[in-house]
Amino acid sequence: MTASRIAHSLQEMLDSTPGVTGCALVDGSSGLVWHRCGQETDNGEPLWEAAVDYWRLHGRLHHHFSSLGDLGAAVMYHRDGILAILPCLREPDLLVVCRADHQAVDWRLWQRRIAALAQDVRLML
């Protein structure tokens, strides 16, 4: 799989998921964006890189939440939209960060699409 294939897969995920307005594949350790598509922010702020800090916060405090099990997603409801961070791969630590409207997003479908993306990325590595 080439980098352009990952970009194409992300765009397909975005185009076929109503309510999701932007997404990125981001390194969870460094915040480095591998690929992005769709709307990030209205003001040019680096949303994808900054969002990873939500995930890292849980990593630092995970022992407080251990009775809940592994973190499957971090979803933040902001006034003007939803920010969701979901794991893609554990090694390397890759996350899919997405921005969504306040409407019904089929999050289970989104998770299945991330799992398919993870398989494609594994083939590339």
C-alpha cells in the first residue's frame, strides 16, 4: 500500500460517512499527521495534532479508569462539533481523529472502517 492509497482510503471513509466532516491518521506518540482530508478547522488551527493530547491525557491517567477497561474512543462534544479519536493500530501507535457535526454518526460503522484502514496500513509497513 502506498501513501496515496492511505489518503484515498481516508477520503473514501469521509465521503461515505454522513456527519463526519474531516479526518486524519495521526501518530499517537508524536502527533505527526500521516494524512488528512476534509475540514480541519475554520481558523487554520492544527486540530489533528492537538487532539492527540486528549488521548495522551488518558494514557497518563489510565490507572484511574482501569475498571472501565481499555479506551475504545475519546469523544468530545464541543459547542460547534464533535471531536472523536479512535485507535487504528497499536504498533505503531496510530490514531484516527475525526471532526463531526452534531448529528447521528454511525460510530460502529466508523470503527469498522478504521479496522479496514488498519489492515491496509499494516500491509504498507
